[in-house]
Amino acid sequence: MKCIEKEMCNAVALRRNFKKSNTEVISLLNGSVFVKLYDTIIYAYVSGVEYFSDGGWNTATTGSRLRALGANYSTNENKNRCKLQTASFMNNLYFRRLFNI
């Protein structure tokens, strides 16, 4: 696991905001946590449920971040064992939590 991924996972576990390079952890007051890679939400923890998404970016970096967060993800679609959400689902989840909708 890369150093940035350890810091990211630590921030998620502690529910703390974190930003380094292309990775950002956003912790909301309601206990929800989101991880963005560039501008794509790849992870959400909402009401005790974890959600994963590659946002359509099937890249080595996205895969590495998702695996660090606990997803059984592979860039090879035949080996991927992770249920992925769409980018629009993740964005809706984020904005609904952000504005308490």
C-alpha cells in the first residue's frame, strides 16, 4: 500500500478531512465520509454502508485506491468482485448528505 493510501485510510477511519495530491477525504458532520480521486467520488460511507465506484475510470490508480479502501476490485472486468455504483449515484449520495436532503 502506498503512503498516500495509508494516510487516506487513516483519515477515513478517523472521519477526518484530508487532501494530498489527487486524493481527498471529505468528512461531513453527519458522519458520512467520501473519498475523491481527482474529481470523481470513488468511496462513500453513509449510514453504516460502504459504496464503491470507479466512476468509469478503470485505471491502475483508481484500482489501487479502491483496494486500499477494502474493495475487491480489479481493472480486469472478469476478475472484479466488487459491486460498483455509477458516478451519478455517488454524486447524488454526496449532495444529498451535504445538504441533508
